[in-house]
Amino acid sequence: MRKMKLMAILFDGLGVVFIIIAALVYSKTRTFIAESTATEGTVVELELSSSGSSRYYYPVVVFRTAEELEIRFKSGTGSNPPSYREGDKVPVRYRQDDPYGARIDSFFSLWGLVVILGPMGLLFSAIGTGIFVAFFRTSRKDQDLALHGRVIHADLLSVDQDFQVRVAGRRPFRIACQWQDSRTGKVYVFQSKSIWFDPRAYIPEGKIPVKIDPNDPRRYRVDISFLPEQG
């Protein structure tokens, strides 16, 4: 439970940070466009930048201001393969009070960060909210079972690692057990919540306690309170 809450807080926090940055960049870009002058420049160089195995080409552009001042600047947006070639004419926007802060007048150069960070922020926030919802649903189910559940003892089936979940390079273990309802003859298979250490040495032979909803055994909670507390 604690891990779920921490993950939810982490994802929501990152989502909020990304959204705030995207909003600030959006506002700053709108102001830049409103206060800038449009002109044309020429790509004079493609500057190569490497980060690990990744290589990006950043266009270096030269243009002249209305005062005939020659300005040279490197675009903040790189790509591979390069989006421009040396000699290409490109639209440029610059502020007269800061011509060296000029930018190529293209959608991605102006709005790329907003387009990337905005959806990322929404995605991270949605994941965090989803984890919170799952956490509260699980907590409410556990509370209902604690108040109204019936304790049965199921036969141990297996203890396996969950290869669908991985956190910080670790995969959790789960206990699987089964029980036959003597009233209906139906067999139910129960699975514990994630256990972040190998519990096999601490499981008693035979039966595993499970608390079930008397009206619907599909609603259950495997009781793993017999396991030692994780350090």
C-alpha cells in the first residue's frame, strides 16, 4: 500500500511539474511571437551534438536585423536526420532588444517543448490518479472484508514471481492458493498482493488464510500477516 501511495505521488508530482513547465513555455512563446520581428536567415552550419549513442544536428543560422546587424545563433532544436542543409533559407523571429535570442520560425522550434511536455504531464497525472483510485478501491475492499469477511483456509498452490511488474529492477512474489466451496462445489484460486521479498522460507505447510466475501468469494484478500515485516 505504501509503495502504491508513493508511486501515485511521484507520478502526480511529475505530471504537475511537466504541465507547469509546458504552461510557462507556452506563455513565454506567445509573448515572444507578439513582441518579435519576422525575417529570413540562412543555415550556415549544422552543429553535431552527441549524448551517449544519440547524435543530433543543430542548425546554425545567420540573419540581418532591420538595423543591418549580422546575427549568428544556434537553434535550440536539433534532429537526426537533420531538418535543414547548409545554405537553406529559413524564417526567423527575433526581438529587437535581444536579437541573439532569435529562433527559427517553425512550429516545432517554437512549440516543440509544449507539445512534448504538455501530453507527458497529462499522461503522468492520469497514471498517478489511476494509482490513487486503485489504492482507495483496494483499501475500501479491505475494510469491507475486515468487517464482514469470512476466514477460510486455502491449499497452497505455488509461490511465483510476477514478471508483469518491475520496480527499480525488482520483481515481486505472489502466493497462489485454492479452495473449494462445499456449498456450490466450485473451486476458487486466490492470489496474494505483491510481496517484495522471497516468502517461501516463511510459509507454513498446508493452509493459507484467506478472507472472502460470503456472498461472492471472488472478492477476497489473502492474509499474509504471518510473513515477517520487510526491512
